[in-house]
Amino acid sequence: MSTGYELAYRFGITPWERAGKAGGEQMDALLDREEAAHPGLGRALDLGCGRGTHAITLARRGWRTTGVDMVPRALAAARERANSAGQQVTFLLGDVTDLPAEVGSGYRLVLDVGCFHGLGEDQRRQMGAQVTGVTDAGATMLMLCFAPGGRGPLPRGASRADVERAFPGWSLTDAVPAETAGMPGPLRGRAPTLYRLQRA
């Protein structure tokens, strides 16, 4: 899987970044809500952070942010972007199904814009266990997923049931249609959904 992403970044074929940018105002509103509920913010983890767009946004908003991705080229771009933006973000090379030890623990917010829905069933369970292991009780996870049915090179997609199955011990509190303006055509028809989960 990493080879495919490495090639995508090399040739600039990154539709997931456009998908994430498309819902910028919607994501801002969701983050506003989380920040109102968690005064003082805390640690935030961006899974599959790519070139760092969302991680930098979190840092700018006051979160102590770590981003994880398995593509060195993407992480190099993320570090350069963070430096240019004057934001301190820790970017780590790693797999979301086996997070590096440097990730640490104590996270209050986890963000996944299009990572989970590209994984296989076993990988999803592993990711769920990893996220649970690095978060505090009461932590929130915001996740963007496309509906099932994708075929390569599109993500396979994930349903609400897929998400809930991978995160036992978490409650799925919200599932709202994601903003699609600006997304590539093949993705707009995949019923993108923003899920909010909260850890018990």
C-alpha cells in the first residue's frame, strides 16, 4: 500500500488532499465544537497526515499536534510547510496499524481524513486498538470515510458498521454528510461521511 501512495505523491495525484480541503469550513466548525467542549485543548493526532495540511491547522488552533504517515516524501513536505507556517508539529514516519513508540500517549483528539476507509478488515481492527492505546478516556475522533464499493485506485470505503466494529469501547455520536464541493467527481458520488467517535 505504501508503494502506491509513494507514487501518488511523486506524481502529484493526491485526490484525498482535495477531499480534505473541500470541507474546510465544515471541519473548522467541528473543531470549534470540540474546542468548546475541551478548554485547554491538549494533544492531537493526525493519522495519515500526508503533507500536513490538517496537522498544521490543528497546531495553529493551539493543539499540541503529532502527524503520522508512511510516505517519507509526504512527511518532508509536511515539515517544510509547518516551518513556513511557523507552526511546531511533530511528524513521524509510521503505520497507523502499528504506531511508532514516539507517538506517546495522552491524546484528546484524533483526526483521520481518508485513512481508515482504505484499510482491510484486520488493519482496521489494529488501527482501532492503536488509537485506543494512545488516547485518554473521553477523547474524540473525527473521521472522513467514503461509502463502501470503491475499486482501485479509489479507497474501498467504509460503512458506519465498519467504523463501530473497529472501535469497541468508543461511541459513534455523529455521522453527517461531508461537504463535497471541490472534490474530484468520482469521490463526490461516494457519499463521504464525517463520523465523530468518543472514547468511553
